[in-house]
Amino acid sequence: MTDVTSAAVPRTPLAARIAKLARAAWRAEIGVWKSLYRWLFRRPRVPRGASGFSYHSPVLTILVIFIVLSAIEIPIVDLIVHDWPWLRIPLLAAGIWGVTWMIGLLLGFLTRPHAVGPDGIHARSGAEVDIDLPWETVASVEKSRDVLEKAPKIRDEPHGRTLALRMQDETNVLVILERPVAVRLGDTAAEVDAVRLWVDDLDGFMTAVRTHIP
């Protein structure tokens, strides 16, 4: 006789989507606190012997504005609901968590820069994406400004399937690979033939690359 309670229950599309969102939210939460830890203890994710290159300048202003406005909002809301502790305490906790989360988001960019070193290029996007591109897999690195709104992260281009780590819809570096490299974006795994990314100091980045690729 089959034990119905022990049988696997297939997930509905809605349940699968909720589970996927929950996993993404959990990864984002963990990433925020890891970024805070790295900043507090001065431990940027840059391999030994490598140079770090920031990429947060296109979003810095808007993130700072959101952080400041959210911080100002906390005492204002607290003053409005001061006489209702049952409402005041949850709103105060939510406000503090929101500011902390946005600070952690910004610190994710600061503590996880792109890196160029003896072992290759490390392409990052905050705590969300961390891709290693060893030199033996890199065919070429070139300046290549690309601006696309609402473009998918991975799309087909003339040089193959390309992952774009955009900042405000822009990239300015194109890394073409000798062979496909496996990447993971959240729950999704894929192979790409090229990676686009944004670098604040483009000339410095290219100079660092040229020390390893003639």
C-alpha cells in the first residue's frame, strides 16, 4: 500500500516561483551581511597580487540618496506613530533594517570590485555575481561601450552567448573567451562565450590586463 504522506508532491508553477523568490531573497540577505562584515573588517574580495577596479560610480548617487532619505524617514515615522507602541516598534525595526540593507547593497559593490591579477579576471556584480575568467580562457579584452535598456543578462551576440554585467544599462569592457565558461546566476547555470562589464577606471583596467596579455 502506497504511503501517500511520503510521496513527493509536485510543485505548482506558483509554488515554484515563490520558492525561487524566497531563495533569491535569502541570498540577497546573506550577501548584504557578508558585505557589511567585509567592510567592517577591511577584507575586500581581491585575490593576493591582484588589483581591484570599482564599477559602482553610475549608481553611487542614487544609492546614497535612497540611504539618506530612508534614514531621515525613520525619526519622522517614529514621531508620527509614537503613541502606538504596537505599530511604532515594527515600523522602527523595518526602517532600520531597510537602511542597513541598502548600505549593505552599496558595500557589496565596494567590497567586491572587479579584479585583475596573475590568475585572470574576476568579474563581479555586488554579492550577486562572482565569475572567474582564468587567462587561459581569455581570447581578448577590449574597450567596447554598449548601452541597452531592459536587456537580458545573457543574450546572443556575433561573438557568441554574452553575459552583460550592466551598471545603469551600460558596459564598457568586452571579454571574449577562447572557450565557453560556466557561470551561475542565482538558480540558473549557463555557459557563455563572452562577458561584458562596466569599469570606472577603464584605462587603469586595460593597463592591468596588458601586463598579463600582450
